[in-house]
Amino acid sequence: MKTTRECIEKARNTVEIISAALEGYGARSGLDKGEVSALLMMCTDLSDSIDELGSHIVY
């Protein structure tokens, strides 16, 4: 079973990977720049929430 810290780190890494993939995909896809920007903003919000959660946990 993973620790809370490991889960938070995994979530952070996953959001970073998704953000990087969206940036690359957005340049090659038919998605509107606004759609890609909105998805990236959601990733930023999710990342901020993960960081906030991590700040409340004592390791």
C-alpha cells in the first residue's frame, strides 16, 4: 500500500505529464487553442489543489 506522500507525488507527476502532453498535442491537433488553454488551466487548478492537500499533511 502506498503512503499518502507517495500518492501525492504520483498525482503531481501525473498532472505534469498530462500538462506537457496537452501542450505538445495542442500544437499538432485540430483542437482550438482556447480548448487546449482551458484544459491546461484545469491541470493548473488540479495541481494547485494537490499542493494544497499536501500542505495539510504532516509527513
